[in-house]
Amino acid sequence: MIDSELIQSIEKEFGWLVEERRRQGAKEYGEYKFLDKNTLDMMYEELSDIVNYCTFTYVKLRILEERVDNAIRAYCSDTDVGLNPE
């Protein structure tokens, strides 16, 4: 079971990251520069970036998963650990 304090800590960390990114943007571009921008166009660009990041992360996770599975199989080569080599 996952500790609720850990989840709260991660949520707090993410909230801090969001606020920090907002502050950085305000410092770099101006506190209310977003009023002069088409935020929908900005969001479309960001969404396409997010899709790319998801794809990159999926590939990295699959590679990591295969490496971990291979390491476990190698370590437990004489033990049935229930892993399917597919």
C-alpha cells in the first residue's frame, strides 16, 4: 500500500513546480504578458510537446522494463520467479 503522506508530498512538490514555472515565466516575459497572447495557440503547441514527451517516456520505460526483466531473469536463472519471457 502506498503511504498517503508520500502522495501528499508528491502533490505538494508538483504544486511547487507549477508555481515556480509561473514565476519564471512572469520574470522572463512579464507578469501579465499572457494577456497579449493567444493562449489557445500556446496550449496547442504545448499539447503537441506533451504528446512527444509521452512517446519518448513510453519508449524509455519499455527499454527500462526489458532491462529490469532481463536482469531479474539473469539473477534468478535457476529459480522460478513467475516471469514470462515474452
